[in-house]
Amino acid sequence: QEFFSRADCRACCDEGDQHGCGGEIHHPKLWSEQLRMVGDGDLAFLSLGDWGCGATNCIIDFGPFQKETDAGPRQGRVSAAMATSAEQVKSQFVLALGDNFYHRGVQSVDDPLWRSVWQSRFTQPSLQTPWYALLGNHDHYGNAQAQIDFSVQGKDIRWVLPNNYYSVVKNFGAPGQEGTLQLVVIDTVILDEDHTRNILIEKIRTGHLPEIALSRFDDTRHIRAGAAKAQMDWLADVLSTSKADWLLVLGHYPVFSGGEHGNTPSLLEELKPMLEKYRVDAYVCGHDHTAQHLAENGVNYYVVGNGCFLGTVKALPQTQFAAVVGGFGVHQVAKDSLTTTFVNDEGAVIYSHTMHKKAAAARA
């Protein structure tokens, strides 16, 4: 398990390594903090990214000395830890941040992966809540529309994915402390076709996907191309008219990341200015198989892509914390604060960060 905080980045600077300098030093009580209990009427939920490994679908044999076998068991441990945290904080829903089904998504609404990856793996009572899902690149390598159809057809009422992009408003708070949280879900895959295709080619080269996956992906390019501009127009309208106390945007690809895929240039160019302009409180994503907190210009960026695989990470100037460890996020919302906590696959808190209502108040 690898992790570092802003304090570690300052140590790098002292040693002459300038890759992570600047900003406040943060000293999280690693591995020992406890989840705070929410107040009456407050809202709590979980986030989980890159989690789509059941017992067998992620076992890939690359030869006698190279075989991926850890991801499925890790997802099982994450599920158990999620259930405990969900019960503790009285979680009301889960954010499923993409790459819901490795490595080729699902093929239909009746694909066996629905049961072997999700329905039979997250059976605990505290996780029988809505799962607000979005699509990742691996979901698009299969039949992405099938994940939407599964929701629209009511195959399992927990699965909420009415479209490639959508928005949900949640009310919370005790009398006199009422507030609203708006979740704005986007499909970053259709915003960066070239990035997605390059990753697909790499996955074919490494043996994770068959060559036919590329032609199947290219056959649906025209559908995604038409949706990209429409999505950005919709996003600008939703963000510009939001009156929510807390405004979160959710996508699969990161804007900033020190992980194995790094920053996403197209999102830096097109999405980041929009997040700043409309005073979005946080962007929550997956894709890189790490837990990260980054921040710039008033926007917090949380990467929660550690649901089953483990990646690599390095510090960026925006980095506040990063860890390579299986786990998930816990989010606790009050009228004047929003706390995001990273929990590992053993159920231990490894980092916690609280935003206060400065951004939301300014937006209103």
C-alpha cells in the first residue's frame, strides 16, 4: 500500500524534487481516523470507481509467470468494507463511477455479468440503495446502451442510468437546516474519442481485449460524435442554472490525476473552465486505479478509481493526497460542510477532507 500527502510533497521539494511543491501541508491521521457520524437530516453516500471485477471475469492468463488474479478478491473486500461504512453513516445511495464491467462491458441487459459482478457481490442490506451509475471506457468497449436500457427497463431498481448524462437533486437537512445537493453525471468517454480509442488499442496490445473490439468501437463512433456537443451544451445549461447548496460533477476520466493515465488534456481544455466558471464544488471520477484528492482554483478533484485494480501514482502541483490501495469514498453532506473520506478495502480510514460552504454560497 502506497500513499502520500501534501507533507510528503514538501519533503520532495526539500530534496530537490520539484514535481509536487506548493500549497498547504496536510497531515491526515492515516489508518486511524474514524468516520464521523452525520447529524439528523444530513446526507451520506458512497462512491466507487473501476470496480467491475467479479470472481472470474478479470482473471487473464498472460503466461506462466503473468496472471491477473487479485482484482476479483479485492472487489469482494471492498464490497464488505463498503457495507460496514454504509451502515455506519446511514448511506442513502452509491455513485458508480464507471468501468462497471471489465473488460468489455456488458453485451445485453441479460448479460451474466450483471449478476456475477454486481448483484451477487453487493448483497448486504446497507447497499440495497440506488446506484447512480455512469459509463467508463471499458463500458463503451461493450454495449454501453445496454447499461442504460437495464435502468430504463427496470431490470433492477437499484441501477440508475437513464441516459449517458443526467442530473439528480437531493434534499437534506433537519428543519431550519435544509439544503440541496445536485449531482451532475456526465459521459467523459464521448468527450474524448481519441483518448478512449488509444486506451483500447493499448488494451488489445496487452491482451486484455480481442482485436475485434476496435472495429466494434469504431462502428459506433458516429453515435458518440453527435452526442459530445449536445452534452456540453446541456452541461453548461445545468450548471449555469443550478441553485443547489452543493454542486458536484461526476465523470469517469479525471481532469487532474497523478495516476497511470495522468491528466486528461481535453477535459483540462473544455471541462475545467466550466467547473471554475460555475463554481462547482467538486469533480468526482475514477479511471486511474488510485485514491486521490487534488485541488485548483476553488475546485476539488477526487479520484476514486480503486474498486478492484491497483495502479500507480505520483505527486502533481495540485495533489493534496494520493494512495495506491483498494477502497472507496464516503461523502457526508451538511448545510455548511461536505466531507469526503477515503476508506481502504480493510475498512480503515486513510484520508478525510472537508469543504465548507464558501463556493456554494458564492454561487447562490
